[in-house]
Amino acid sequence: MQKAIIGKKLGMTQLFDEKGNIIPVTVVEAGPCVVSQKKTVENDGYQAIQIGFGDLKASKVNKPMKGHFAKGDVAPKKVLREFRLENIDTYNVGDIIKAEIFAEGDKVDVVGTSKGKGTAGAIKRWNFSRLKESHGTGPVHRHAGSLGACSSPSRVFKGKKLAGHLGAERVTVQNLAVVRVDNENNIIAIKGAIPGPKGGIIMIADSVKA
């Protein structure tokens, strides 16, 4: 059975293994989630399950989403995500998915959104080198430098590394180990760092490398 769940990043801490070694972990509140929809090749062109996480008041749901949740006979959820799994036969609409589907030692892939850092210059965004600040450089020691392509083609090529929006991007980290699972509180401790700020929504699924 392929496993997938939505969670919320609670922060990082450290645990100790049997030999007393320190293991840095990210703590995730994983579920409970509900299967709100199944997509099949016949109806949708691909197969996947849609999972909902986080309770939401019915008064805050618009009419199209009310109809969507009513069709599956599930309570409104704040977050909906799709997981394209090779086999979805074991899942049914209305099934509850909790942290207990994972076990210590499992390898998982984690998808999250990195921290948004606003508009950044070329040095911070692309690790450009700065100019020297000695006499003659002027007030341009953190500029990107020349960008032109002469009179032909008289434009900046697409994909040029420039200043712009930094962060807030979808990031996938693969093959992370599940260190501990707290079934009672739906908590999963995953070895290493996971993208995103504290409180950010993340997706966890079986590792494709496992």
C-alpha cells in the first residue's frame, strides 16, 4: 500500500538513538486527513486521491466547494492536495488517514513551500560576486553588472539571472527517514530539515527511491 498524508510543520528538535547519538528531526503534525475524492483514468485521465486536512467552518466555504464536499459526504477542509499513486484501490472516499500509516524506518518524500524572502538582488538571489569598494567603484558595488547583448539582439536573453522574487517556491526533499511516530497525537519526527516555515503545510508520501 502506498502511503500519503498532509501535515503541518511544527518545528525542529533533536532525538537520541539507542547509542546516544543525536538525530536532528523536523516535527510534523500529520493528519488526521480524509480522502475527499478519487480520480480515475476513465473519468479524469489519470489516477490520484485528493486528501483534505484541517477543519473548516461551513460558513467559510463557497458554493462550489460545498457541493464538492457534499458529493463525497465529507466535512469541509482547509487544505486539499492530490497524490498521484500507482494504486488507489485501497483508498475510498471518506477514509481517515492518520500518522499511524507510517512507521519508524520508513523512507518518505516531503514537499513543502520554502520561506518567502521578498525581492532580492542578484548577490543574495544568485550568489553573484560583489565589486570592490575601493576608490572608483562608485555606488554600484552590489549591482549585477552588464546585461546587454550588444546591438544584436538588443535585448536581455530570457532566463538571465537578475534581481527578483526570492523564495516561496515548491521544494521537494526525497528519501528522508521517519525517526519516530506518535500515533496518539498524530506526530511524525522526520530526520533532517524540511522546507517551509513553522506552521507551513507539507505533503508526505512514500519515497520513490526506497
